[in-house]
Amino acid sequence: MTSVFVLVLASGCAAIIESTLSEKVKSLEPFGTYSLQGKPIKQFLKERTAALMAGVPVGIEVAGLRVTKEGKVLQYSKQPMPKGTKSRVGSATAISEDGYFLTARHNVEVKGEVWLDGKTNSDPYIGKARLVWKSQRQDLALLKIDARPMHFFELGAQSPKKDNQVFLGGLRGSASAGKIIAVIEKADDSGSLGEIHHTAPTMRGDSGGPLISKGGHLLGINSFGGVRIGWPSGVVTRTIVPDVTDLRSIIEEDRARASSGGDKPSR
């Protein structure tokens, strides 16, 4: 079944915008005491989300993050992306105990190395990521690091519905809340394609982070920030839903290749 959702309406044009941190904080106010697996929503998401840096030279600080000569990613106070810097700062979502992460494809489409910084209070990990796979049809990519994050999302098919409550995780442990306004599903011989459009505020750097259900299940990966539409007035955030069956197959193939000592090219 295919649902159609139009972002550009007759009365006006769509424009990409960013929410503010205060808007994200405000969206979570109704859930001040809500927890998942005994932890506040922000902590639950932070422990499963890594900061991503791509194409950033050693010693250059971008958006508050820097790779040192020792190969470590350091976090600093917020600052804007320097003009002319051909790099990406985003997020990545842990989906396995052996270091596989999903992110947005546009996060890794730059020259240079990709680094993930998944610091948590209990189990910090920092590592250079290997690109395993990039989707040719969706804004999705799969990365692998040689580390074992303590927390990750189990892959599983979900059935999100319009008006369901969702939570969004992003860079530096930020989070927001919203509701689903449209679920887009398509299927063909090449597999399934899915998107979720929702109202959870997002900021630069949140791309590649997780969108989860109220029960804590992974629904998809943040693609790009809000779209302001002219009528009815509002902000829409786009999340990509991966084909779980295809993704599991890609991961198993990569594991088998690694265990046999073979090359590990990107798919």
C-alpha cells in the first residue's frame, strides 16, 4: 500500500528549516517522568547514538568536534560549521553489539575518513568507521567500527501508524518528541521503501540518529530537518525506514567476509 504525502501545497512552497534546541526541549516537557528500560528518554537515546564526523582533517574543529593526532574525537562547546569546510557532522545509530551503525547516506558522501564517537557514562567508544554499504534508493548507509557498544537497537519490522507518539535522538545526546503525520510505504522487486513524516523537532547534526516508538523500538533513521509548509502551517521531519530483511542480509554477508579474512569492500 502506498500513501502519498504532499509537502508543497497550492498556497505556498516548502522550505527546509531547522528547529532550535529550545523547541526540542519544549517538545519533551510532557514526558518529564517518562522512562524506557528504567532510564529517561534522553539517556536511553544517547546510549544508542554516536556522533559522526566525516571528511574532517586531523586537528580541525568542526561544529564542536575534533579528531586529535591520537585518533580521538573530542567534544567542545557549540560553534557553527566553518564556511567552505567540505565535511559532515551528524549522528549514527547502533544496531548491533559488534559495532554496526546505521546513518544517513548524505553524512558519508564526502572524501576522507569517518569517525564515530559514542561516549556514554558507562562504556565510551571512539573509532574509525568502515563504510559497509550505501543505499542507492534511500538516504541510508551502514557503518562498522571495531568496538562493542554497550547499548544498541534490535532490528525488527515495526508497524507505525498515523498519530503514534515518537521520540527522536540526535547529536550530543539531544532528543525531541512528536507525532507521526504520515507513513509512506512502497514495495517492488528491489525491496521495500518506507518513510515516516512526523513533527519531532530536529537540528543540524541529527541526521543519522534514531526515531523510536513510545515503547523504545527503532522505527527509522533521521534523514533531514524540518520542512516548513505554507498551509496548514507546521514542520515536518523526514525519517527513512530501512528494509530490515535486506539489512540483515548485508550485515551477515559482511560478518562472513570478515570471519573468512576476505576483503571488506563497500557494497
